[in-house]
Amino acid sequence: MAEALRVALAGLGTVGAGVVKLIDANRSLIERRAGRPIEVVAVSARDRTRDRGINLSRFQWVDDTTALAELDGVDVIVELIGGSDGPALVLARKTIANGRAFVTANKAMIAHHGLELAEAAERANVALKYEAAVAGGIPVIKGLREGAAANEISGVFGILNGTCNYILSTMESAGRDFADVLSEAQALGYAESDPSFDIDGVDAAHKLSILASLAFGTAIDFDGVDVRGIRHVIAADIVEAQALGHRIRLVGMAEANEAGLFQRIHPCLVPLAHPLAHVTGSLNAVVAEGNFVGRLFLQGRGAGEGPTASAVVADLIDIARGETGPAFAMPVASLARSARAPSGERVGKSYLRFIVADRPGVLAEITAAMRDGGVSIESLSQRGVTAEGAAVVALVTHECSEANVAQALALLNGSDSLKAPPMVMHILDV
């Protein structure tokens, strides 16, 4: 029998415990696929006494998580503690410097420090794996890095945050307000007590920046992602979208062309004919367009014990087989440093929603601003008055540049007719 791949786990939360359970349950199958046994030999977490539903007595316990990097008898470290910096980053740097493979589910660390870690892994000739960092159990990293490696990818987009998707699809199916559904998501464990990273789009932006690098062979540029979350989506927006034959989804989109790298996380109106409109609950989905393979559509659970553990162990199987290729599908030195493509020249339809004073002349003010900004209106509706006595006005533009939409809204800036900032959502046409 080949020598076992010896694994140390940093973090024994839901995913860490799931990794142990998966290896225990599928031990024989994993060994046959990996060509050798995979054994957890050491663990580290904050609380030794917590019941995680697994027998920890068979593993060496290490109190200082970062000390796992120095532990004898370990081939690979799995980091599941999270955070872009702090102990996770220290552990990653130390592990790779010591010539050991490193597996992580930490999208924030990869988005912020992935290039540094990938360069270090190349120098040390060790594997850096992060399948679980993007879209949970969906094999999207492998799909882009390996399956579509021969293709020029023109675009990658999708639903990258299960919390936001659960909130939006529940608002849609139950006709409830954002705050109400968010509270429910927190009670069910779908959303954190501080949900800002999810609902403000930061989590999805981390994932998109990683996907863009893999898809286009560009250096990760997290700071270049235009990020807008779902915090300001209201029930009236859901109703208007349904009336237009659309559903609202938080969509990440990345493209690379002669203008540079374009990356955006925004709530969008998705037509019912598009497969993303039918991705509901906490599911994730990723779409990539290859010049020879065509459209790829990958859908599945984006988080949770089983899906994320599945991705982690898949990385361990690759390492057990001896796979140590470049983390971003090509050496870091080969990644392009792309300029950031401006959004203003992009052309398409947009949905604009206004909460306005319920008085004569307001619609004329809005339509005049659209006219003066060079925006043609396809449809306009007012469907009632809020409890505070304000009216909700929604319009859909004809195709025009995003710069024109911005110009029209700038003309309304400071108007006492507007009771809240306008909501802008692009209408997906890809």
C-alpha cells in the first residue's frame, strides 16, 4: 500500500468537521481514487471541549494554529478558519515556506493575497489549492483551470452568494420585505449575525475576482470590482420585476477585452428565459463562455458542511496524486496586468426605481431628467403609495450607455422630490 497523505486541519467548525466525516464515510473510495490513503493526523481549533459530532481523540491536538506549519509528520495543511489576514495568512505563508502543500476554503485570503501565495508555492514546488473558496461544492475552479483550459473565455458570470439568493428568492415567493427575510435567514443560519459581507456584495466580489483571474489569465484585482449589494432592494422592486417577466438576482459579471478587465457585482433583473432566473434558495450558479466549448453552466450548493467539505477533499485527492500545477492555471509571471475597463460605455437596458413625493409634477421632473441625460424610456409605472405617503415610480430604459443613465440621475441629485436615492439595476442580456 502507498504511504498515506497526512493532513492537518486548521479549524473544526461546520466545514472542518465535515471534512473528517467525509473522509471517514468514503475512506475506501477516496483511497482508490487518490491512489493512496488520506488520513487526518492533527487538528487545531479554539475550543477543545465543543462537541462536533466526531471523535477527536485519534488526532493530535495543537493549540496554536500557526504551529501546524511546523508539525512533524504532516504533508498538507487545510485552512478553514477564514479571514483575509491574521492566523490564516500566517499559516499559509509558513506552510508553503516549509515546502508543504496548502488547501484553503478562504476566498478573502485568496482574493487579497492569492498571487503572493501562488508565487511562493511555485518557488517551493508545492500545491496551493482553493476549490472550496468559490461556489462551495460546484467544481468551478477545476472547470476553468482544467476542463476549459484550452478555451479563450470571453466572459464569466453567475450567482455567487447563497445568502443573497435565498433572501431574494424568498422575497419573490413570499412577497415579503428585505428586513423580514434577512432576519429569518439569520435565524436559520443562512446569514451571519453581521451579514454585511454577504448582503453588501463583498463575499461575491471576492469570488468573482478569483474567477476572473482563472478565466482570463489576469492578475487578481479585487479592488477593481464594482460592488453593490442587495440591501436596498424592496418588495416593490420584486413586484415590478415579476410584471416585466424578470427576477432579481445578485449577479457577478466579469469580461476581458481590448478595453481592459470589467468586474461587477450588482443586483440585476434576469429574464425568465435565462437559466439564472431559476436558481433559487441558497444555490449558486456560474456561467462561462468559451470560444470552442461554448456556454458552460454549473449549478449547485455554494456553502454548507457537505458541499464545501467535498471541494476540500477533492483538492486533497489531487495532491495525493501528485498534482502541483500553478494555482491560477498559469505561472503568476504569465498573468496579465489588465487595466480596469470603464462601465460608462456599456450599452443595455436598465431598471430605475424612485421613491418620490406624491404630488403633481414629479413624473415630469423624472422624465425631463431622462430626456436631458439622453435616456429613452421604454416603460414607466407607479403602483401605489408607501405607508409614509411616498409614491414608488419604476421605469425601464431603452438600450443606452450606462454613462447616459448616470448623467440623467445626476440631474436629479438634490431634488426634493426624491425621498431616497434611486435604485439602479441593469437588465441581464447575456
